[in-house]
Amino acid sequence: MKVSIISVGTRMPAWVQEGVEEYQKRLSRDLGLNIIQVPLSKRSKSQSIDQSIKNEGAGLLNKVPPNNYLVAMDIRGTLITTEQLAGRLDSFRTQGQNLSLLIGGPDGLARACLEQADESWSLSGLTLPHPLVRVLVTEQLYRAVSILKGHPYHRS
């Protein structure tokens, strides 16, 4: 099974890169994790925020591998537990289904991303900065895989 995290922003702080790389390394034997970055649309007086979000959304959707199950990470999405995530990953793996997770930029995801997604998930009711979401998503994927393997990393 392959999981693609497709997110806005190409110049992340070192702590984000290091965090994502650490969990990506831990997952390498159990899950094909691909990190795909889409450039942040330039904000300017001649382009509205809505247009910037729309451009970023088009870039995100353009990077989704064919036939992947598409999940938009959005504060208004379904709040899922780590155990539920583990169950979903197990189901995707059993079905031979690959997964793509979309993470928007500082102004959120484009409406087109939300509309084309098979579903939307939320990490929290809190508004989280998009760089932190990358780290949280990769950690939760690792934690979910640990549950499936019976590894003691996760403690209920």
C-alpha cells in the first residue's frame, strides 16, 4: 500500500522536515509513504486570497496519483481516532487501495479539493498551522501502523 501526502508549501522549517523524515524512515518497511509538495501561490494585490487558494487546489489535485482514495485534511472533516485510522489503513491495504491525503496551505483547502475528495478527516477541532499538520499526519500514520503490527509505540 502506498500513501501520498500532498501538501502546499515547498520551503518548510528544518523541524518540519526532520519530523516528517523521521516518521517516513520508521514507516519505510511497512508503508510506502510519498511526500509531494505544491508551491504556495504568491499572495499579491492583483490576486485575491480566493484565487490563490484555487490555484493551490488545482496544483494539489494535479498531483494525486490515478485511482487513489482521496482524503482532504480539513478542520470541518470527520474527527477520527488513531484506532479508526489504523482500521481504515488495514481496510485500504486489504482492498489493494492506495491513499492520498491533501493538506492545504495557510488559508486552507480549495473548494474543488473538498468536493473531489472521497471524504474529509480532521485531526482536531483546533486550527493547526499547515507545516505542523504534515508532522502530525506522518506521526499518526506511524502510530496506526504500529497498532496494526502490535508494536507497543501506541498506548491506549
